[in-house]
Amino acid sequence: MFYWLRNFSRASLTFAGTLISALVVWLAVSSTGNLTIRELQSTGQARLALYDSSLRAAIDRYRYLPYVVARHHQVIQAISDPQTAQIANLYLERVNNRSGAAALYVLDRTGVTVASSNWNTPDSFVGEDYSFRPYYSLALAGNEGFFFGIGVTTGRAGVFISNPIFQNGEIIGVVVVKLELDEVEMNWQEGGETVFVADADGVITLTSRGDWKYRTLSPLSDTDRTRINLNRQYPGRELTSLNVGQQLAKGSGIVTISSHRYLFDSKPIRGSDWRIFYLTSMDQVTDRQAAVMLIAIIGGGMIVLLILFLRERELKLASQREARELERIQALNTRLEEEIAERRKTEDELRGTQNELVQAGKLAALGQMSAAIAHEINQPITAIRTFCASAKLMLDRGKTDQLDQNISQISSLTERMGAITGQLKTFSRKSTGVLEPVDLKVALGNALQLLRPQLESENCSLERNEPDYPLIIRADLVRIEQICVNIIRNALDAMEDSGVKRIRIDLATDADDVTMHITDTGPGMNDETLALLFDPFFTTKDPGQGVGLGLSVTYGIVRDFGGTIKAYNTTMGGACFEVRLPLLRNSKQ
Ligand code: ADP
């Protein structure tokens, strides 16, 4: 499965693995970052909405109060008749206690406090002039005043909401409720989240971060600073800037405050000119990214190591496989060598056996021929004996002149006998096994010479067709003679009962081979004989007549000389044996 790993070097695999791992790490880290940011953004939005609504709820609780109080007759009375201020003081104290506001007080048209819920405390507003406060001027103009600032009398920050007091359609004074949002702020701080509210000037009025209180988002312009001072909105506060106004202007995104990165979202607070901001530390993102990076690096490293390990294993397995293959091939070679040696031995044995068979075949032929030979030799011997007897008579009678004729006849008869025994000697001679150029015509002539007595005694005629040039093949003369003898003798045997006994021998050459066709007028061969003809010990002859070796020996000899032999029936009904042997040289040319 991993065998392709072998094709790569360790360095290239490490390099590619590291590259891919780095890519995976980068992808994992960036997608984790994006995912976490998206997650934090949606949480931030929900938290922001919650903070916004809780803050609004805290303010809106008191919004109706100045409106209602401004319509109370004791309040209206107190403005027109300062003598009744105490009644108004008590009324305001009661209502204030009930509502839970920080203070509830009434200003006359000039901005001076005529009655206040805290009339009997050291910080009493009664007699104080608040005409410099915007909530006073706003209410005097007939509007609701909304203002955040630090109390000039108490030194405590709060939201001031004001409403005009009407009498006969005319504004005669202003009712102000002051509420302190300390509790809201405390809750924010306890929540541990980062949230703040900035007013229209960008001054942070409420925040969960104590160190950001009364800091500005952007540096204040001189005009703004003068206005704020005039309003005595943040007395004693430096209003230094955090310098993040530009970053926060987008409404949401990422902001860096005091070299710390936050994800922020913001929204305007309905019913005021404030804006609330919710911040989430980017640490969460970087922490998660760091964790993912660590996991991805470890994972990537492990994958690289695994790949290297698999490669090493593959290499080891491959070398083991190669070693096994080598062993198998070596074993195969050894077996092959053994088989070759075995074959050589068998071949030697076969060759020996073949030689034996040649010899056996010769002996068998000799046995068969002996009758004919005896007959051949007996005739000259009888003739010699007769010539000797008549020669003796001639000597006795003194007719010596006729002796010479007798002696020369005896001599020619012995010559004939000598020729016969000579042939037999050649025939019984064992082959030398040495191959040399042999003229097929000569070999055939020798064989026919040997078979002549048999041919004659069988009254068999012979027809020879051959070219007038020698047919040289590379062979062993004795064995070629043997081939011819075997085929011709078989033909003679086959024609034993035939009316016409004729053997035709055709020798011819083509470009590469010399062919010899030996055709007889016998009965031919049936299918079984044709199939088994060249098998050793196949014979159709009576026991003692044949041993079935002649043609198998012939087949072996022809094959040894690089030739072929086949047999078939002729259209005339007799058998034909075709021997084809490679021509050593074309003697025609
Ligand atoms: P053997 O002569 O001892 O039988 P051979 O191997 O020489 O052994 O011949 C095998 C057989 O082939 C013979 O028995 C004979 O049946 C058949 N045969 C050989 N030559 C001829 C032929 N010319 N005509 C018909 N049959 C033949």
C-alpha cells in the first residue's frame, strides 16, 4: 500500500511533510481564529444588548418622576411662595425615599434650589444655584433635560433628569431628579467583563474598568473642554485620552487599548446621546489559536514521523523481499544446475543405450541375414569343392592344361566369399561416434551390397534414382549404412507375401537438405502401426522375426545427425520412408 514511499528520499519526504504540515497548521490556526472571532462577536452582541437594556431600565425607572413632581401643587406653590418651601421639602424627601433616587429637587426660574429632598443634610441643595447646568437650561426651554456629571455639591457622579414646572402655561421652575448608577457599575465590575459607556463628547461615564473612568476616547477639542468646564460636568478630572476614537468609530471590530487587543461591539443607548461599548479580550482568540497550533504542529510532526517510519519499513520489507527473491532464484539456479547435470547424465546413459541398441539391432539383422549368408557362402563352397574334385581328377589323368581355368574359378569364388565376410565385418563394427563428411550414395551402396543376397533370394527388383554428384552429409558412415539397411530390410519383410516385389530408392537435394525416399510394393501400414512405428519394441512381426528396435534406432540416428524421418503409405498401397538430412555442401555446384 505504501510502497510508492520508497521512491522518495528521506530529505524530500521530510521537506514535503513539513511544508504540508505548515500549511495545515496555518489553515487550522487561521480558521480557528476566524471561528473564535465569529463566536465571540455573536456572544458580544448578545451581552451588549443585555447591558444596554439593563442600563436603560435603571434610568427609565426615574424618567417619569420629574414630570409627575413638576405637576404637584405643593411644588408649584413652593416656587411662587417660598414660605411653603418646607412643605415641598418634606414632600420631595418622601417621594425620593420611596423612589430610591439620589436626590429630587426644585429650582426656580433663576436656577436656584428652592426645595430639595436632602434639605436636612449637610450636602443640602437648598439655596444652591444650578443655572450653569445644561439640564436647567434645557428644562427652561420646555424640554426634558438629560445630563451626566459630577455633583458640585456632593462630589458624586450621577444622571440628572429635569422637567419644566408650568403655571398658567408659563415655565416657573425646574424639577430635577438625580440618580446614581454606582450599583449598575458595581455589577458590571463584578461581572468581570469589559463594558463602558461614552457620552456625546467621548468621555467614559460608566465602566467596568475603574482605570478608564473619565478618560476620553479621543483628545477633547478646546471648545469642548471649555464647555465641559463651564458646565462643571467633570470637576477635578483630567479627562486624558485613550486615543482609540478612530478605531472605535467603525462601531465594531478590533481595538488596541494600552497595547492590549480587544474585539469590540457598540450601540447607541436609546433616549440619550450615549453609546455603550462591549469589549472581549483577543487573548481568548490567541489562546485558542496557540492551542490549535500546538496540536496541529504535534499532529503534523507525528504524521511526518509516521511517513518516515512507513518509508523505512517499506525499504526494509523491500530489501527482505529482494533477499527472498534472490534466495529463490539461487535455489532455482541450483535446481536448474542439478537438473542439467541429471539430464546430461541421462543423455549419456541414453547415448550409451542407443549405441547398445544399434549394436543389438545389428546383431538382430545379422541373425536374420545369417541364413541368406550361409546360403550365399554354401554355394561357392560347394562349387569350390566340385572344382577341387575335378582338378584332382584332371591331375590324376594328367590333364594339367585345364587346371588353370579351374583354379581361376576357385579364386574368383573365394574373392566373392571374401567380399561377403568383409561386409559382415564392417557391419558388426561399432560406430566410432566421430562425425565426418559422408557421401549418402556410398553409404546406400554399401548397405545394398550387404543386402544383395537377401534381395536376390527374395526376387526383389531394385530401382535407384540419384543425381550423378556426391551427396555429402556430416554423419558416421556405419550408422548411415545402418539406417538404409533397417529401412530396406523392413521393406523386404513387408513384401514377403506380395506378388510384385520392388524397392525404389530416390535420392535428391534441395537448397539445404538431401532427401531419400525408399518406397516398396508391400501392404503399407495401418493407423496403429503408423502411430507407433518409431516406438522402441513396437513390432508386428512374429517372435524371433523382429524385436521392434530397427526403426526406433533409425529415428535416433537420423535425429542425431540433425535430420528427420517420416513414413506414409503411397497411393499404390505400399509404404514410403522419407529421410531428410542436412546437406553439408551442395556438391552440385
Ligand atoms: P522389427 O522390424 O523388428 O519389427 P522395426 O522397428 O524395424 O522393428 O519395425 C517396426 C514395425 O514397423 C514392423 O514390425 C512393421 O510392422 C512396421 N514396418 C516397418 N517397415 C514397414 C514397411 N516398409 N511396410 C509395412 N510395415 C512396416
